Amino acid sequence: MEIRQIKCPWCSAVLSIKYQAGVEHKSLTCPVCKRSSALAEYKPYIAPQEEHTCYPSISNPESSSVDNSLVGHLFVPSSGKSYKLNIGENIIGRNAAVTKATVKIETPANKRISREHLIISVSLIKGRGLIHALSLYKERLNPTSVNGVPLSFGDQVILKHGDIINLPDLDLVFQIPDPDLTEI
């Protein structure tokens, strides 16, 4: 059995599937946008070659240091505040006295945003550069979505510049200094 990568026809998420004879006649539900389509509608995904990619070229991610100003930030349009992200795991939650959040968001007084609500993992991938993967921190949370598409526990969304993270009572805009760094 071989593993193939395909792109969702609805949200362009890249998925890995186990390819076997007859699978092309089945339907598949995208774990990101939750829409179901015949597998034939999914397009094969071909990873960009390193020399043609729009990501910064990184020869050895383990030894490379990254200018933290290039990692990106979360912007709150309603307040004008901005919160920096770092390489590694960023736990996003409301500012509280007791929290594991590394990015503490000032929120309205109603506390519908959890103390630990989201995780944004920022990884340095050889040949691709910085990848920002968002997921829910825990299973039971108030409704949360990305660009209006609801998230479920276990979903992982690769963020790109301008994506809007819809939290209860608050929207965050994911931004990086160079929007081309998140093209897929």
C-alpha cells in the first residue's frame, strides 16, 4: 500500500491517504472543512521543489536561528492589540491568574474563552520554512472556527496570512510580515 497526498477541493487542505485498488470510487470527508466528496474530486498534491518554493530556504532547521519578528503574530481588530508567536508550541488562552497559556489574550469579562483555548505550533521545516499549525487545546470548548469553518478537537489547520480565528466573543487575525511565507 502506498501513501499519497491529495488536496481537498473545498478548502485546499493537504491530506495523506493510503492508496489501494478501488479506493478512487469511494468518498472522503475532509477533516478540516468537514465536507464530503468523491475521492476523484480530490486533486493530487505535489510538494513544491525547494528551489521553486516561496518559503525561505533553510538548510539545517536544527541549527538555524530565526528572527522572531518573522514568526508572526495574532492581531485583535476590536482592540488593536497584537500578540507575538514564537517557534515551538504557543498555547493561546485568556489572561487569567492561573493558566498554562504562553499567549495571554485580554478578553471581555464574560470568560467564554478558556484559559487554555488553542495551540499554534510553529515549526521550522527544511525546504519549506515556517509552518503554523493550529488545533484546539482540549475537547470541550465554546465554539471556535477558522475563517468561519468550525473546529473539532483533533483537527489541525495550517494557517496562512490573513486567516481569521473566530473565538467566542473575539476574532484574531493571523499575520506575518511577509504573506508569501505561508503560501501552500
